[in-house]
Amino acid sequence: MNHSPNDLIMLFNDLFRETFRTILVRGREEPEYLPAGSARELAQIVFAHGYYASALHEISHWCIAGEHRRTLHDYGYWYCPDGRTPAQQRAFEQVEVKPQAIEWLFSVAAGSRFHISVDNLSGEGASDEYSFRCRVLEQAEGYLDRGLPQRAQSFFDTLKSFYGTGDTFRTAWHDDAGRAVPSYFAKEHYEAN
């Protein structure tokens, strides 16, 4: 399956340009969110280096940002680059669970590969990637059970329609989640019996 970031730009902009005055833009460097400077301007979600996965990740952040946060540069969040302390890494992971859960669901809906990101390759303490992966998976499962936030649901449904994955999504999700956290579904089966 072809995964062009141009498709994501088209889908996102068609869906949200008018209703939320926001567009998805291919960037050259680091991703960022640029709020509209005036009522006539559009907010911009800038994704890094034209990468498909970066676009899905940045869209995921936007989908959970509330109205006030969407008026702030980068939603008002701090970003501490690679090399975080263990406390900084825990704070980073706490903020990243929901957007990475949504990104994972978007990825499966698009038929693309999701990669969890603890984003701290040279930090002081090793992150517990498995634990983080489990929290992201549990959040994604919760979204599937209770529903995604409204904008995320709209984009999720659009991805499934565009990529033709609506009928196969549940199977693909189960397979992908099972590969990422093999013990998760075994534990779920055990607890259900």
C-alpha cells in the first residue's frame, strides 16, 4: 500500500480546514504547531521532514488538544530533547500516552506500521519501553471501547474509508497489538476465563 504524506495533507485539510481553520503542512525540520495569528489566518500542524509517521503523530496531538491549547504555540507544552533525566522522561511519557495511542489507531486504519517512541536515546536512565508500550496499548483499547475524541474519530473514520481498511480493521488491530505486546492479549484471555 502506498503511504504518501500528500494523501494525509489532502485528507486532513479537506476535513478540518473550514471547520477548525487548521491545515497540515510538510516541514523541513522539527514538527510544531503554529496557532492562527488572526481570525483570517489558518493554524498549521507542521510535521517533520515530510515523514508519513510524523504527520500521523502531529495530527494525533492536535486531535486531543482542547480549544485553549490550540491557541498556543505547540499547544503550550514543553519539550525537553533527547537526553532527559528519569523524571523528565516520566513526564514525557505521561503526556505521550494518549497521542501515541491515537497515532497507533491511525496507523492501523491507514495500513501503515506504527513504532512506539520513548524518544530518549541518550538519556540518563533507560526508559521502561515495555511498560510504556503497555500503557499506550491500554489507552488505544480504551478508545476503541469508549470512542475516540471527536476530531480523532472523524480522521480515523476518514483513514479507514480512504485506505479501505474498515472491514479488516479489528483483525489488523489485534494482529498489530499482539506483535507489539505479545503478552497483552494472553493476559486479557486469562483474565476473561
